[in-house]
Amino acid sequence: MTSRFEFGVHARPNPRVALRAAAALACVAVLGGCTTVRGWFSSDDDEPNEPVALKDFAPSAAVAQLWSANVGKGEGRLGARQAPAVADGRVYAAAVEGGVHALDLQTGRVLWHYKTELPLAGGPAVGDGLVVVGGLDGTVIALDASTGTEKWRSKLKAEIISAPSIGLGSVFVRSNDGRVTAFDASNGERRWFWNRDTPTLSLRGTSSPVLGPGFVFIGNDDGTVAALSAEDGRPLWELPVAQPEGRTELDRMSDVDGTPVLDGATLVATSFKNRTIAVDAPTGRPMWSSDNGGPGRVAVGSDRVVVTAPTGIVFGLDKAGGSALWQQPGLARRGVTSPAIHGDYAVVGDQDGYLHWLKLDNGEFAARARAGRDALRAPPVVADGIAVVQNVDGKVIAFRLNP
């Protein structure tokens, strides 16, 4: 993994897992609104707790579906937000039941299939010739990216529901107990681990490690972001994205579950508690903050930062200072995914399988397409002008945008 800056330095249920599961159920209501489907598409006057009905608009961009492929039984209500990874003209996708598939980015043709009975919910990640996935039982499996041959496997004590990160000679894995473990990329031997206590109540999900030269950046369930030494896991700095304030455990939830984004020397992270910050990555010095944020990952463009709030409203922020430049309320309470940048647009998915392209300059709708009827929980992945999504039923779909 490269960057443009340089600087040094299913396990058995337990009470914590039960609490995290309860939090997940609570947050379904928080993030998605009422679960009834009455009036989703038929009413012009939206009920306060119902998903906003989609409105017609005149498209200003054309979208074409290139292909779709089934990669196994998807995550369903697991809450893992499982997404594919794309590299070197290939799409790598894992499923809870179905192993790992490598697909051609342009055609969707299956290039190889790694079969396993293990429930895979973390990843995949791709890099340095490896594809790495994590399982609900804590198993970490590294495959040859060219052939799908298993290279090594290791085991952690907690489930893995976020993608590992690969680089700097290591594979970095975040498990659901708050621990980050570094494995030797060549043989899977453990190099170090860093442990972080998790709050009593938190969202279902964890962020993936983010790599910079000599650094590993981690978003934590307590609302902080931390920088570790990639060599030995030593903490280097820590900064709160949002403070866990409130009278109840639910009020205090401030998870940084969306993977932070490293843009040059700037790290951008967002929190469930409606706050986004930009940080000087080498030093941890705050650069700006915004009172618009969300539980997922931010998308960073040339002059915009785009974030989805817990309500489903999408915000466009000024990349230089964090001020809100626009908001798009037309997807409120629709279980909207984190955004991705696709050309001059931000693209998000929703709980009914729709993808929505928004203009980066003003947030207006530009295009819409449907990737089946199953929910999209993970953000789209964009490569070579193609947006790839994976729904909760294990279906992978690719779209090309023609502005």
C-alpha cells in the first residue's frame, strides 16, 4: 500500500457479545427508521418514522449494469457490511457461505473459487499478492491472489467482521473484541497485537486498519481514532472524533465503525455521533471538525468529503475546512450506505437495493439503478470507472457510469 507522504515512526456467546447483539438490534431502528414497508414508494407525504419515498427526477448521467454474479449465501442480518475488493482488473468477493471468488472486473467471469465451510464475514482484502479473509470463528485465511491457493491460516479468539489490511510486510486484522493483530504476510506468524476495551454498548461493526508509512490507523468503538507503530504496535497518538456524552449507554454511542480514509497526509474519520474530523496523520494534530458525520466510511474527492448521517441524509463537506456545502435529504431513513466517489459523483446504496448517484458539486440526484431487491449495506467499491456492490444475499453487481 502506498501513500503520498512519508514520515517515521462463531465463538460461543458471552455477555459482551450479547450486549453488542442487542446494540445491533437497537441500531436497526436508529439507522433505518421504522421497519414497516407501508407507503415506501406510494405516498408523497412521508410519515415521520418511515423511509422517505423515492421521487422521480430527470437523470443527468447514464448508468448501465455490466454483469452480476452470485458468490454464495450472503450476510443477511449479520451486520458485517461485507464488500468486495478490487485490484489488477479483478473483483474478489467472499460470502458467509460460499468461500471466496475471484471475478473479472469487466465481465464478471469466475477466475477461481476457494471453497470452505467456514463462515467468512471479514473481507476480503487484497494486496502484495494475497487475498485475506476473516471468519466468524476468528480464523484468518490468506490465499494466493492469482490462483486462490491457500498460503496460510491463523486463528484469533473473536469473530472478524471487517476487512483486514495488507502492506508493510504484514497482514493487520481487527477482531470484534477491539484487538488489532499483525501477522507476517509470508507465513502468518503473529508479530504483535494491540488491545482496546470496547464500550458496554456499541454498534455492530468494526473499522478496518488503515496503513501509512510506518503507521496503522484504527477507528475505535469509544469514538477515538488511534495511530500505532506498524513495526511493533506501539501507540503513537490518539484523538477523539466524538465524545461519548449522554445520560444513557445508547446516547453515549460514538463508534468510529467506518474505516478512516488517508488522503495524502490527512486522515479523515467520522463517528456515529454526527461528527467528522480531519487530522494531520503524522502528528495527530486536528485540522478541522464538522458536526455532520455518521457510522460508516467517508468518501474523499478532490475538494469534497461526503458522509452519510445515521438518519440517511447525505452531506457534502468542504475538504479544506469541513463546512457543510450541501445536504441531500431525499434518502432519509432508507438505510443508506457509506458513499464512494465515482467520477464527478458520490454513489450510495440503500436497503431496497437501489444505487443513487449524487452530483459532487451540489448533491442533486444524477442517476439511479437497482441492484436487485436485497439490501445494500456495504458501500460501493469503484475501480477503473466501474462501481461494484455486494448485497446481503451474496450477489455482486457491477455498473458503469456514462456522465
